[in-house]
Amino acid sequence: MVLMLGLVLSVFYSVVAREMLKLSVPWAEEVAAALLAWSVMMGAAGAWGLRRHIAIDIILRRIPLRARVGLCIVIEIASLVLFAVIAKGAYFMMFASANNHTTALGISFTWLYLALLVGTVAMIAFSIAYLLQLVRNGQAVLSNTETKSEWTTS
């Protein structure tokens, strides 16, 4: 919420300064971009931890529970591989862009790539915890959810 509040205030100040005060505020755009990157990655990690990302689960809902758990394990391992590739790329980009700085504030782009690294490492941690739960308990998240659709036209 703090990141979102900072983002809104930064954009609001930029618009007010430009439209009402006729001032150019180049740093506000950089602050907003950085806050957006951090809030997106923290939100993505939080949603991944709560298992709230959008998923197409029609196949998982139609197969037996034992096969469902096995398929969830495969999906989780594939997600871990994807997150590891993203984290590795973000880590290397942090060092490759260490000498590149933003125009107005002069902040290293390393801080922007750090958001990607922190978010994906958090998702890796959540995936490992979920994978351990799947292996130990043999329960998939879908087995605890109702089959009724969340969306309704009524």
C-alpha cells in the first residue's frame, strides 16, 4: 500500500506541477516508474504466495485427485525453473547496468532490476514451500476449493 500511495502521489504531483504550475518535474516520472516496478513485483510475489494468480484449471478439475497432485507438482517444478531463469537474468542485469543511471535522479538501474530479483526470489520461496506441502500432504490447492464458478451473471 505504501508503494502504491507513493506512486499515486508522485504522479499526482507531476500532473499538478505540469498542468497548474507549468513546471517540469522529470524526477517524478522516474520515481513513479521505480515504484511501479517494485509494487508490481511485490504484488506478483504476494499473489503467488496466496495462489491467487490467474490459472486455467479446467484439466485439473476434471482429473482424479492423485493425478491432480502429480500434475500440480510438475507445474510447480516448471514454475520454479521459469522463476530461476528470471532471477538469474535479473541478477546479471543488476551488474550489467550498475554504471547506467536514470537521467533526472542519477539512480543506478541496479535498483530497478533488484525489484525483479526480489520478487522472483520470493516467488521461488513460495513455490518451494508449496511444493513441499504437495509432496508431504499430497494435497493440491484445487482440492480445497469449491467447483462452483466465482463469476456469476446474476
